[in-house]
Amino acid sequence: MAIIDELKLLANSMQAKNLQRFLKTGKGEYGEGDVSLGIKVPQIRSIVRKYWKETNLKVAEELLHSKYHEMRMCALLILVERYKKIASEREKIFRIYIASAKYINNWDLVDLTAPQIVGGYLADKPKTILYQFAKSKNLWERRIAILTTFNYIYQGESQETIKIARILLHDPHDLIHKAVGWMLREVGKRVDEKILTNFLDKRYKEMPRTMLRYAIEKLSEKKRKYYLSK
């Protein structure tokens, strides 16, 4: 397959080692067992631009099941492009994404795709799957749940973000603390700071420190000191 051959030609073993450390692929780490080819994101995007039209959904789904991190990223970015430009495929792309969640198994894969595909598809539909994912034992499904709401934040809506943030408030994983804090920060920045401070006033004492720090990052120095000092 031409797209696979071209990706393999870009492989860089030294870069792969660095990327695997960055994505925490060692034993006991959140990305344990993931295998990298050592391809940079701009290079992957270049491949996506070249091949997204000719890569049908069946091929993209096969690529998404690859053992290589960059091939999964390439597949996901192709799905994003086809989702944006081929309206008739949107439902199928969403269903492929949800069914393949176990392959979307690192923060970069989630963050680059969940808002566009899951957020886009569910924009005018019930959000039941997000609440199922928010309560999942799978770390990446929980991250998909909160990152999906970035789509709605961009539209000026915060309801889903706040609801899912409440569910994830006591999540044990640092990657979820960062994601929830980030989305709360974006609510304050892009929707209404009062919605953020209302959430903080009720819950800042029980929020994980990392989540709180991310959430208050764009507040005034006085407000940041207030929340941190308590």
C-alpha cells in the first residue's frame, strides 16, 4: 500500500526512541507498548494531504489498527479530513472512531481528533456516549469524553464541559487532571469567566492541584492567588 510505504520511508530510529520516551511507552507508563516509527507530525500531515481523497474508510480503518503510532495518527487525520469534506461519510466515520477507541491510545491521538469527529457528529445529537466514556475504566475514553467538548466551547457552549468535569473531578490520572483543567480554562477564556469561577468556588478545595493550576492559568494574578492559597 503506497501510503504505508511512504510512511515507512520517513522512519527515523533515533527520533523514534525520543518519541517513545515522550509518549511514555515504557513498562508501567500510560503509553506502554506503543511502537513509534519516529515521524514528525508535519510529515504525517503532508502524507494526509496527499492521500486523504484516495484512502477510503476501509483502508483508513485498517491503518488505524496498525501497531505503529504514526500510522494510527495518519489514519485518524485522514478520517478528520474526510469528515470535514464528505458529509455522507460522517456517521460512518463517527462509528469507526468509537468502535476503534482502544487504538486511539495516547493523548496526541485523542487531542487532534476527538473535538472534530466526536464533537462534530454529536453537536446536534444526544451526548450519551460521552458520559459513558467519562465513566469508563479506559484512560483514553475518559480523555475523549472531555476533549470532545472543546468543539462546543468553540461554539460558546459550556454545559457539557462542566458536566463531564464534575464526573472526572476525582479521576486518579494526571492526564485527566490536565485535560479537565485545560477545558475549564478554555471555558473561562472563550465562553464566560463567571462560569469557570462558579465551578471553582464550589470545588477548588477538592480539585487535584494540577487540574486547578491548569484551570486558573488565564485568570488574573489576584484570582489565581486566591484559589491557590486556599
